[in-house]
Amino acid sequence: MERFFTSRKEFGITMEYQNNNRNYDKRNSRKAKKRKLLFYRVTGILLCLLIVAVIFGTVNLLKNSEEPSLLNKDGTKINGDFAQMTEGQSESDSAISDQVNKISVDITATNAIVINADTNTVLYQKGGTGKIAPASTAKMITALTVLDYCSPDDEMKVGAEIEMMHDDSSRAWLMQGDTLTVRQLLIALMLPSGNDAAYTLAVNTGKKIAGDNGLTNKQAIEVFMDKVNEKAGTLGAENSNFVVPDGYDADGQYTTAYDLAVIAKACLADPYISEIVASYTSYERWPNGREVTYNNTNELLNPNSQYYRPEVIGLKTGTSSLGGACVVSAAVINGNTYICAVMGSTEDGRFQDSINICLLYTSPSPRDMR
């Protein structure tokens, strides 16, 4: 009988060799499992990091595309991160002045800014990021917010909400029971600067936003103003807080010349608002049969005014005790669109200030345009 092993010693060596092989295989198997597990963990971590990076990049891309950021003349980005000021100029504001105020110009306004809306470049500023009362320039953000929730052809009925405005308010002389389209109310809001139109738009839109016609007028205003400030923040006007829809002086209400320029740019991008603010006069027949003609309070658009400039295409005036006389204007000069916000000036001085700084900084031959 053939023997497989010649001796116990030989048998022992063979068994030991086989055991060692089995132990080696087990160790290799454990190592393989560990390597496989480590691979899965590393892959999972890298995948998570990739997802986070993609999400972060997408959010920043969307944010940058939504916010109409402005640049200094040297290309430095200007945004809502500017320090707010209570008096005078902040350090960042002074730095901007050094960069963009290359030409000396004397203006009455306490706060002003001029931007090229096509390149988002700041050409001039004076207290551009300082807190100021908006006066009726706030009606620009009111108009933008209304159109986020209402169609221009929607009809609204004037009610007791017009009694919420102050006695010395500018008005479009709406009467309770009048029926107007949203577009017609926007004309009454932007041309004669009707505070009555502001409250009619705000109350009706606030009730629509809430989906509750049973809201009191005050509650509807609160709903609407929440959306107004949300809209301002979305546009990049981050240093503003609007309390009432007509811009009348109110505790806690403020904006900046920079923020108004941002809001004005959004108004120019809206086909309905841009058409309205570019008109000096407007005739309308309302759904209830009433016929009205409104003239724009912006003397830069008045062909019979000494301040008339054919290049001007809007936007909005304002006057209040805290804000002084204001005007946010826009003009197309040499194929470029410029926005100028002048705040804290005088009744006539605001228009001359706009001419002085806007045309001086945008025209190669400013004397020809005076």
C-alpha cells in the first residue's frame, strides 16, 4: 500500500504548511475586506464633498445672477456688505469716494450715486451707503412687489384704505368705489406719486398674498410690507427697511442711495414699470368710467421745464421731512443707461444735482447738454 507520508515528521510538516496557508488566506481575506471597506468609505466621503461643492457652487451662481451687484470704476465689487452709516461717511464709503470722485462737483444733496446700469459700474457717489429716509422713492419697490403677485390687467376697487394716508400726502385723488386696473393704479402711484394708490395696491395685494379677503387693512399692509422687504433683499438692496407702502416718514424706515439704484435697475427691467415712469403725461379711462390725466412729478421729463433732458427715461421723485427732496432718475446717453439717485436735496436742487453729476460723469462733452 502506497504511503502518502513517509513519517510523522513529514505529516506534521505538511499539516503545519496547510494550516499556515489557511491562516494566510484568512489574513489576506480580512485585509481585503478592510481595504474594500476603506475604499467604500473614502469613495463615500469624496462623493459627499463633491455634492456639497456642486450645491455650494450652484447657490452662489444663482445668487450672483439674481443680485445686480455694482462695481467701482476700478472693477471692485460693491454690494450689500457695505457698513451702514448713521452720520457722515464710513471708511468704506470714503474709500469709494477716493476711487470714483475724480471730478469735483458741487451738489446740494446729502446722499447721491451714479451708476452705469449696463456695466454695473459706480461713476460717482456721495454718502452712497449712508442711511436715508426714502420718501416716495419707496414706491419703486412697492410697484415691483405688486407685479410679483398681480397681473397688470387685474382690477382693484378703492376702499377705506385710502384713509390710512396722512393728510399732507401727495395723492392721485382716488375716491372710494373707483375701480382701476393694476396698471392704472401703478400710473397713479408713479406719476402724481399718489399715496392713496399706494395703499389701495398694498391692501389688495396683501389680501391676495394671504389668500384672505377678511384681513383688516392694517393686517393686509403688514403682509404686503413683509414681501416688500423680502423683494428688496432678493434684489440686493440689503441695507433698507420699508415700513409703509407710500414711503411716508416712519420709525425704522430707511434705505441708501446704493439700494435705490439697485431697485431702480429692476424697475427699468420691468416692461410695465419702465413704460410708465418714462411718460410725462398719461390719460386713462378707468373701468368705472372715470377719465383722468396725470402728469409726472419728475421735471427732468417735462418738455416745458428748464430741467428737461430728452435723454431721461424715468424714474421717481420723493419729498419728506426726513428725506428732503429726492429724485431717482435714469438716462440713456451715448448708448449706455445711467441711474442717478439724489437724496436730501431741495425741491429744485434735486433736478439740478442730477444734471450736474449724471451728465458731467457720463457725457464726453457735458457742456453741449446743458
